[in-house]
Amino acid sequence: MPASPFSSQQQDDNGDTVLVLAGDINRAAEQEMRGAYEAAKSTPGRLILNFDQVSYVNSTGIALIVAVLTDARSVGREVVAVGLTPHYLEIFSITRLSDFITIYPDMASARTAD
Amino acid sequence: MVSLIRKKRGNQSKPLGTDFADPTDAVGDFPPIPVPVSDPLYAFLLASSGPVDLGGLPLASPTVETLRGHGVEIIVPLVGNGELMGVLYLGPRRSDRPYSSDDRKLLTALADKVAPTIRVAQLLRQQADESKERERIEQELRIAALIQQTLLPKELPAITGWTVDAFYRPAREIGGDFYDFIPLGGSRLGVVIGDVTDKGVPAALVMATCRAMLRAAAAHHDEAGSVLAAVNNALHPEIPPNMFVTCLYAILDTDSGELQYANAGHNLPYVQTSNGVTELRATGMPLGLMPDMEYEQRQYDLALGEVMVLTSDGITEAHNGEGEMYGFDRLIAQVAASGPARTAVSDLIDDLEGFVGPDAEQEDDITLVVVHRSSSARVSAEAFEGLKKVDPKSIASFSVASVEGNERTAIDQVTDAIIHVHLTQEKLEKLQTAVGETVMNAIEHGNKSQEDLDVTVEVLVDTSRITVRVTDSGGEGEFQPAPEPNLEDKLDGLQSPRGWGLFLIEAMVDQVHAHDDGPVHTVELIVNIGEDH
């Protein structure tokens, strides 16, 4: 599990905005992650965070996700997460992020549920 | 006949007897006749420059009458340093002739020589008396100090998850402060701080009695209030009137952090919490004043990271050069700013010393007890020692510099080390997360990201578990764990979005133990592997 730098890509997906996250979500990812969210702020639809290519999330990463969720909730925007591994599903569950973020296994099921 | 007058603070001068009189004196059994300061003769003699004839002395003086009755004809005042230090009484000359002017000259010369000698003798005697008195006081203080030192705890309780520290410095006149830690069995620990009114040996003896009574009562009563009530009743008939003891007694459950306490008129304990400083109030009369008192008993749960500070009034009532008191506000400010136990004690004492100034003599005993819930490990010290005795095999040990990002290196090296241990993917990933968070804490909080300080990681394995020990240099640091994270509060902006580290660590592994050994801080992560092995 070598360290891999964070990157993100914004996609439009049938009226929703998808942030495809990749690499490690830790302190080194802070600026990029905030920038990616700022860019996606005024786009339409749900904000879907795609974790398919994420290798590692630490406590600082959790804090970054909390910050995104806080801001999105302030404008009443739904936040969705897809592609979480069982390990990070558990972390989302014990931190109770899963109470506030809608979780789907993958993009396909996220689309169906819309 | 010589009468020596001892200088006294009162208004009567008193002859010291007839030590200098010739035992073969023809006057025979001549009694010492004092010259009271109130007698006009006293002032007259003080003003005279030589022998005084009693014959025609125009003084209404009872002493002169007495002296005449004893046949005294001449008085020679012995004046030194402006004080009447003695007198020579002379009867009739043996030749029955009157005293000649040569006799008088001789007497004057004699008086001039004798007065300074008597003065020196008096000073020497006075010095010897004072030195004896000082020695007696010093001896008493030594005894009092010995009693105190013998009875104060020799060592501090070592409890995993807790740091306990204490400070005691007696005033020159021992003030009767005391503190104690009483093991009550299991995870319960009795904590005592008290102050006996009065000073010196009497205070030390009452302190010794009270300490013994507290220990006996603590063994028989499970409730803090009942302990103080029992000690009060036992102490009341034994204690001298006008003496009493203020005392706080608390029972701490070191597993749960539950603190049950009662207070017999002692300074309130303060607790540093994430929401500021809290006073632990409970009412009760000082011990020994009145029998059959009841003591209010209250409870407080010491949360992770909280620091309880117990003090004696020697701290709050210390004065500076301007006569200003240290006071509760300064104490509370110090508690609010305090770090873990060891630094809390030294910081508070430094602040107090800065306040009173370097040359001030300490007015009263200073006593301080600090109890810090430093980590969430919920095992007793014995259990912690027991865990170490399992003697698992060390399979890897390495260090990383305190640079952000090196937690990933540590995760990879731990993963490599346990590659042959059968762990489920789930448990492996959890351990990886816990190791990452622990090493990150060690880098940031323990070693404060100082690149020259290493974080060492040791991996140990036995048949039932994997142990990962992460060690940094933050054992005496000021790290305050974040409060228990609450997502709602974070989303509402009431808590920082951060502060998940310790929460994740505890959720990811089966056991977490933290242990400080001086500056060395070790966190031990344990994952059970029995069912997977």
C-alpha cells in the first residue's frame, strides 16, 4: 500500500455532479480536495463522491469529508458516496458519516436510486 | 554588697542576688534589696555621677528607708550604656570614721570599671538564653518536619491511564498540611488532602492522628461522606480545643473515571475540562469541631484528558511584596492552562513563585495534588504489568523520523512484518488504520514534528495476538486529547471537523494502552488473532 498522491476529477452524470477521488485522502490532499469541492459547489444535482480509486483515508481525510458535508448541508445539497471498501464503509458507519451521506456500492446503483 | 539589676521589659529592676558579695562581709546576712524603677531613687541614681550619701538624701523613697534600716550609708550606682545595672551598698566605715574623698574617688573608679564588665556579662547571658530558645524552636521544627516527612506518601500511585503527581513544601514553621493516597482494592483509590490549623509539633501530631483515622475509616466505609463523618467523630474527643482539620476525601475509580467526594471545609478541587474549569463543590464542617456532623457526598466523572487539581490554602493565601494575595482567580487561570500532571505541578509552582517574588519567606505549607486522566486504557497497573509478562516475540522494530507522511512508511513496515501472521483482510486494514493514526499522533503531538526525534515502532506476536508498540518523546508533553468526536456537533460547527484520531484507534483494535515513563510515551495496540490463527 504505497502512498499515492491525491487527485480528483469532476464529472457531470445525468444532472448530478460526481467528484472522482483518487489516491490518499490525508493532510497532503487538503488543498486539492477543498479546491475540487469549491469548483463543484455551484454545479447542479447531488454531489457524488466516488471513492473507487481511493487507497487510503485517515482521520484528517475524515475531517475533510466532514467539512465538505457541513458546507453541502448548509445549502441543502445531498451528498452521496460510492465505491467505499468494506473497511471504509465501517469507518463511515462508526463515525456516523453514513447517517448523513447516502451510500451506494457503485455509480450504477447511485443512478438507479436517483 | 553588690546588687545586680537584670534588665527587664517590665517596670521593675531586680537584683540578681548577692553573687559578688564577700561571704565574710561584716554586714553579715544582708538581703538583696532591689531598686524598683518606680522608686524615685532609681532616677536619682541613674543621674548621679558617683557615690551617693544616703544620710541627707531628700527623697520620699521606700527603698531609701529600707536601706537606712539596714545601716547603708553610701550607694554607688553602676551605670553603663545609660542604664542602671547594679548598685554597691556600703555600710559604716569599719574605722568608724566617715568616708574620705579618697574613698569616694576609689569607689567612683571602681564603679567605672565594674559597670562595663557587668554589662558584658549581662549581654553574654542574654545571648546564651536567646540561643537556647532558638535551638529549642529549631529542634521542635525538626521534629514536626520529621513527623510530616515520615507520614507523607513516599511514592505516587502508578496507574495505567492516569498520571498522578503531588507537591509538598513546608513553611519554616510546619503548617500541618498533608495528602495521602489510599489503595482501596480493585480499581478504587482514596485521595486525601488536608490542613490542620496551628503549626509546629502540635499540628504535626494532629495530622498524624487524622491520617491514621482516615486510613482506618477508608478501609471500613465505601462512601466518601461516611469516611469523613467517622473521622470527625473519632477526632473530636482527641483534638485540643480550637484546633480542627480541613480535609477533602475522594474515591476515584480508575477504571471508569468516577470520582466520589466529600469535603470537610477544605479548598475546593478544580477540574480542567474541555468547557473550562469546574469546581467540585460539597459542603461539610471541618473535622474535629463538632461531633455527629454529616458530609454531603457528590460525584463527578473525570473524562479522558481532564485534570483535577487539589490545593491547600498556602497557595491561594500566599502574598506578594505589595501584600496582594495569590487568590482563587490566579489558581483557576493556572488550572485552565495546565497541561498533564507533571507539568501542571511545576507550572503552578513556577507561577506562584513568580507572584510572591524570589526573596519572600513562605508563609504556610504549600500542598498540591494533581490527578490527570491521561489515556483511556482501562486496565489496572497490575494488569498492565501482567500483559507485559506474556513475553510475546518481537518480530520487527524500526524507527521513522517525525515527518508528516512517514505514518504510511510505518503502516507498510508493520504490514510486511506480519505478512506470515494469518489475519483477515478486515483486521489487517483496521490495524493499518490504527497504526497510521497512532504514528501520526506520535509525530505531531508526541514529537511535535521535530524531524530529529524518531518514532519507534515495535511489532510483537504471540499465539493469540499482535502487539504494536509506538513510542515517542511526548511523555512529559502538553498534549490534550480532543474531546470525544460528535458528528452532529461538528456538522453544526460546535466542534472542529478534526479530532478523529484517538476515536479511530480505539475503534480499530481490540485493546489500546498508553503508558508514560518519564519523557517516553508508549501506545500499545493489541489485535487478537486467536480465531484466525
